Amino acid sequence: MSKSRTNNDSVFHPLDKNGFIPLYFQIQRALMEKIQSGELAEGDPLDSEEELSRFYQVSRMTARQALHGLKTSGYAFSEKGRGTFVTRPKLEKNIMHLQGFTEDMRQRGMKPSSKLLEQTIVVADEELMKRLKLDPKDKIVHLRRLRLADGIPMAIEDSHIPLKQFPGLDRIDFAKHSLYQTLRERYGVRVGYADEIIEALPATKEESELLTIPRKSSVLSITRVIMTTQETPVEAACSRYRGDRYRASIRVPMTAIE
């Protein structure tokens, strides 16, 4: 008989069968702790219902509820004929809260980093002129970055910033510096709001390669224009987030459905 993957030579904490916490939730919590600690890594197989029921001395139904709870919480997924495997919960992208990638990842306890794909000065086309309220032949800084968290590719960001508003911006290395922090601290920008368009789109060949996801997988696309408190546009951008790691969330005020 093969060794239980659930045990995995770690300290075994028996279930409290006389307490108020359901047995399935105690098993679910024990497995989540192993995933969060790194003892069980993403892609690792989990024990089957039969193995869990035997290891914890519970019914198959209880074991099934524990695995179901893991899957609905985003910590596991099942493949027919193969079993159940460890995954990571999707990150919530709160579309009602404007926040840069660097700050967002740090607040989640993850280490943000960037790979600079492009940093050039270009002349604004008609669409960017309209979105950024520019004059003909005005120049913009185009930043294209691969954003990573704990070394894992998370998003591709294309940013367009008017150069005449931020002289010297093109000389800053945005592989090492946060764009929003730079605009705030160096140029005194105070963001008022952003107009955003959110879509689910299939990844292009380049996007799937950069994000290390299967071709034509879904990406969460957010196109935005960021405005200052004085109603001046400072950035036109498009971000493509991995669909397997992100989902959008929004809190709707009660007045919106009266």
C-alpha cells in the first residue's frame, strides 16, 4: 500500500470528533494549511476520497465534502480519470478600488517584480490623442511590462503616458520602479478616478507565451484611462491578467438596485 500523500511524513493532528467543528471542515482546514505552508505544492495530487476516509477514519461522504470544500475555495481542481490536484485560489481584482500592481502584490504578501518588454517614445495616434486629450504630434512614453508575483507571470501591462506632462519620465527604469509611485512622488500626481472597460478575451500567441498559459486561454482584460483630481488624463493603459489566477469583483451599493 502506498504512503498517504496527506500524511507526507508531517505531524498528524487527529480530528476532534466530539467538538462542534464538522469533520469534513477539519480535514479541509488541515489540507489548506499544508498548501499554504508549501508542504503541498501547486500541481501536487491529493489523496482520493477512499484514501482520506481511511487515513482520517471517516466516511467517504465526509472525505468527499472536504475535497469539495477545497475545490470551491479555489485550492484544488479535479480531472476526470486522473484525480484531484492542488491549485492556488484566484486573486480578487477589485475593480472599484484603483491600485497599482506593485502595491497590490505587497499587500497580499507576495514579492512583485517586472520584466521590461518595451520602453519607447512614440507619437500619439488618433485614439491616444482622444483618450489623453493630446495635440497632434504630441509624444508619449510607451511602457510594456510583464508583471510577476513571487516569480510567477501574472499580467502584461501596456501603459501610455504623455511625455510633455512628465519630462524625464523616459529615463526612469520601470523594471525596477513603480509607475504610479513615481507619478505620485516625483511628479505630484493625485489620482481622482479611472474609466475602465473590462472584458474576457482569448490570449494571443504572444500573451500565452509570456504568461505561460495555454494558447487561447481566457485573460481578464482591463482597458483604462486614469484621471487626476483636476480631470487631467495621465495614463491610457491596457492590462491583461491571467484568467486562471484572477477574477474581477465589485461591491454594488444598495442604491444601484432600488
